Amino acid sequence: MLKGLFSKKKETVPPNVLIVVADDLGYGDLGCYGAVGFETARLDQLAADGVRFTSYYSGGVNCTGGRAALLTGCYPNRIGMGGRSFPPGGFTGLNPEERNLATMLAEAGYVSGYVGKWTLGSHPHFLPNNQGFDYWFGIPFSHSFLDQEVEDAIYLTSSLPLMDDENELEEDTDPAFLTRRCTEQAAEFMESAGDNPFCLVVSHAMPHRPLALTEEFDGRSKYGIYGDVIEEIDWSVGALVDVLAVLEKLENTIIIFTSDNGPALQSEEVLGYRSGTPRPYRGGKGQTLEGGVRVPCIVNWPARIPGGQVSDEMVCGMDWLPTIAGLAGVELKRTPEIDGVDIFNHINGEKPPEEPVREEVYYYRDNRLQAVRQGPWKLHVYRGDWDVEKPEKSDYMLFNLDSDTTEESNLADQNPELIDELAKVADRARRELGDSVHGRRGRSTRKAGEVSMG
């Protein structure tokens, strides 16, 4: 329960932080990113009044990886989260010893809340209230584990618990009401924070399949149920913005909206409805084509970030922890190592640094390095259908993402020097984060948390 929870108070209040994460939202699934058939007016307005990123990478190809990257500032592989999916009844999860947004911001007097889908370990030891968050409300794992909905799931459960801190509020909650209930609880958290600076992560369960929504939004869009679900998420974001305005906290709140990974792609014939889209990119959730990891990201902060910005800087989910640390006045130690960088100087409206945010991006699927990017060039070094451990140069696939968004025109044969250069980038990734294809373990990777099964 929230009433009377917070008693911390500081004379100087740093910016509030509101992070909203959609689940399996594709790059082309917002109006400001070209969506058609449904409307996202509130998110589009946030983008118009802030920054919209066009080369933003979630940090992981699935639900767990994307959230782990955002919370810890690390590639999922660095902290044992690569390719992980934590089912009900598991004994592993995000190591509570890892620094995350909540534990870091506690140093600056913040109160922190996590509302929505967790999916970083379902055992009580790994839930948000044991990861530094002052409050949490939501579901410990994906609603897709419900056996009545997903027949081919590896792990099944017959119930979906709804948690309020350590208390099981409901044994089996209805996913159709998750977006609305999480919105209401997030609003209550912000109201309860009082004069304390707060960090709130709202992690939606939608539009992850199976899709569910309230009757109010059923049939709202021309696109079908997927568009209806997105319009309800847009309503949710707008409702939270309105609460901040009423509380007179909007001006000094940095709002970040993004997705954990790309869309889950399947044909309309199979699903019975149209799914999300990575347009103009190719690929989706679980893949290291651009559509699997390049996702929407909008940042809005009326007090410090000028509107109308569109940034093509290579920004990743890992960057928010060091960026927010700088804004909160927290001295961020680089040990244990993280992968994110502070990007605020690139979006604050002042003359940006001459150097880019980052030179390189690594693309992992589970613990296999599959591709690297440097500038516009992306080199695929491993695909699942390659039956070799160390492909020859002729097996590499090289694409210029500026001119080939669908990664279909392989330029490897015409660019042997670029292949050599990007192969060195790939080797740096293997040294740092490992690569199971080559039997490499990263020099500074850490293990996931684990509890005894006894």
C-alpha cells in the first residue's frame, strides 16, 4: 500500500523520472514513426515537444533482455541475462547485487516504484521489492505463460498473480485490465511521492501476445485489436502526463517512452489479426535484424529538453542509467563495469559534442554474437543457419543501413577492408561480452542471481 509510504525529503529536488516501456512494440507502431490505422496523439505530442530517436536500440531481443538493459545500464550478456526468459516457479533472476536505477537513485534521496510486468525472475528473491524499489505493483512474469492462451509455450501456469509489494493481491488477474490498473497505480504512486523526487518505471504487458484490453478501447481503431491495444497504451501515457500536470510536476519530470524489443511477427492468417510492424526495417522479436532491436524512443522534459528534435545518434537502453545518474547528481562508479553512456549533452538543445554517443553497437541473440554496427555499416557475423563456427569472409553479410533498411543487399564482396575493420569490432565484443559460438566467455561478465531449490 502507498499511503504514508514515503518520508524522505530533500531541500533541493532533482528531476523526477518516468519511464514507460511497451512490450513488443515495433518501430513503426506509433504515429510519429509512421503508423497507419490507429492513432497515438499523446505520444506524438510528447515527441513533438521533446526528442524522437531514430537509431535507438533496446539492448535485448526479448522481454527480459530489454528490461535488464534499461534498469542496469548493461548489455544483458554482461549480467547473465542474455537470452533468458524467467518462467513461473524459477530459481534464477536478475542478481540483486547488480546496481540498478532504484539502488542508484536511492543515494540521491529518490523514492522508486515499479509498476507492471517484471519478467526478471519470478522467485520472491528477485522481485522489485528485493531489488531496491520502494514500491511495486504488477505481475512477476508474462501473461503469455497462461496455458489457456498459449498452447506451444515451454512453461505453463494456470494463474497470473497480481502483486502489491510482497502481497498477492489477486491469485489470477485478468490481463485485459492490466493497462488500466497499472496506469491507476502509477498515478497513485506519483501522488504519494509528495515533495520527494521519484523514479517510476511503468512496464506494460501489452502489446505482447495474447492481446487483451478493456471494452472501452475494443474496436476503437481501424487496424483491429492490435491498434486498439496501442491506443489504450497511448491513453495511459496521456493520463500519466495529465496527473503530472495537476501535481505541478510535469515541468521537472523527464519522461522516457520506449519498447523492450521489436514486434512479435506472425501472419494475419495465423493470428486472426494484424500484428505490429518494424517498418521500414525487417525482422522482429528474437532476431538481430534491425526490426528486432531498433525500437521507438521518445524523451520529453519541458524544463531542460527543447522540443522538435529528431536524433539519429546510436542510443541504447543501457544509456538511461548513466544519463539519469548525471541528472540526479549521483557519482556513478564504473566498477562493476556497465555499457551505457551519458547522452544528455546530445539532447539538451545546446551545441552537441563533436563525438557521437557511441561508435559501435553489438547485436546478441542469447549468448551468440550475431552482428555489429559501426556508423551506417552493419556486419552479420553469425546466423542460425550457418553450419560453421568461424565463417569465411564470403559468408559475412555487410549492409549499409542508410541505404538498405531491410538488410537485403549484401555488400561484403565489394568491401573487404570494411569486413576486416568490422571483424575487429566483433572480436572486441567477444572479448568483452563473450560469444558461445566461438566458446568465448567475456572478460568481465557476471552471473545471474540464483537461489537454492531446496
